[in-house]
Amino acid sequence: MTWIVPQANAAVLCKSLSAVFISFNEFFKQTIMENNGTFPPNFKKMQILHLNLCKLVEELDSDFGLFFATDIGFSILLCLFVLYQMIKITMDTVSFVSFGFWFAAGIAIISIASFFSAQTNIWVC
């Protein structure tokens, strides 16, 4: 089950980044509402905080971009290979279940990586 650890790590990181941006957006919105729709006195500090958060995302993107590309690419190849084996080879029940598990695992990896990276992208942009 060690194959899920990198995906869990990336999912937790993406979820954490999304939560940080959600809380920042709520704080910013609340501060603007408290100042009757005008810029608050601490706007410069909030701008610098947002800039630092964006720099963090940029640095993590350079680190995790290759991970997600490799992860999704490998999982697509895994799914195609396993599906080919399941269709073309006559196998017993245990082998079929084993191949079915790895096919489902490949689909899960693609889904997890795509979902959490897309959620992070939505809140960052």
C-alpha cells in the first residue's frame, strides 16, 4: 500500500493550500465589508501576504508539477496495460481480481491527482 503515500501527501498539500486561500479570501472579504467597501488601512500588508502565498504556490508548482505529470502519465499507462491484459489473456479468478485492483488503483490515482490539483487551481486563481 505504499503506492498511495505520495498521492496522499500531494492531496493533503493541495487541500492545505486551498484552505489557506479560502481563509485568506474570507478574511479579505470581511475586512473590505467592515470598511464599507473601501480599501482597509492594512491593505498593503494583505497584499504582501497574498504575494507571499502566490510565491509559495509557484515554488510548490515547480516541485510538484513534474510529480503530477509523471504520476498521471504512469497511471494512464498502467491502466492501459492492465486493461489490455484483462481483455487479451485468459486468467483465473485470483489473477482477474488482482488485475482489477490495479486497474482501479490506476483510476484512483488519476482521479485523486486531477481532483486535488484542480481544486487548488480554482482557489489560487
